[in-house]
Amino acid sequence: MLVVLSPGLLACKLSNQNTSQVAVSDSVLNKITFDLSQISPDGLIGPPDGRRSLSYEFCIPATENHLNEVRSINPAIQISRSPGRIGCTQNQYLCIGETHTPQWREVLIAIAKLDYVQRIDQFFGE
């Protein structure tokens, strides 16, 4: 299968067993501030003797509709009223996710595609 991308688009291989490709715009991928290539297909990072999940954080407007939309993408997302390191405002929820989940890459990209998500940073527990 040949995939031709126009300038400004990247191909992102899906993390599941199928071999299809999805075009993802640079503006979506640029919201993710950590290196996806360092994460294994099963969602782990680090050396072979110290593999671990990567946690990530992002802000969403503090409304039930936005929360429901994010949870429809990732039901395991954790929600907090803390600003986190990313600096959520009083009118936003802090959302924390993990990469060691099925189809983590697709989930992360679906979140990045949301217009109201400005960026997704690596989360470092406090």
C-alpha cells in the first residue's frame, strides 16, 4: 500500500495490529511536547531493565460536556482541579493519562485533535 502525504502532513502508524496509516497534521502533533518515538508499541519508555509507562497532562474547559468528550476518548483519564505543572486555570480541569494502555497512540492523538486542548506535556508526579 502506498501512502502519499501532502506537505505539512505526517504518517502515524497505528499501534494496533493492523497496518493502516493515518495522516496527522503537524499542528496536532506539535501539541504533544514529548517524543513519541521514545515510547514502545506497548506504551512503555526507558531502558529494558526499567521500562515504565509515561504519564501525560493537559487542560480542558471545566464543563461537563468537555469532560464527557475526553472520557469518551479515554475513560481512564484522571481529573483534578489542580493547575498541574502545565498551568491549568481556575476555569479548567487538569487531565492526566497514561501511555501503557491499549491503543495509547490513537488515544493521545485523538485528544490532541480536540480544539480546546492547547498542549499535552509529560506529567511528573508531585
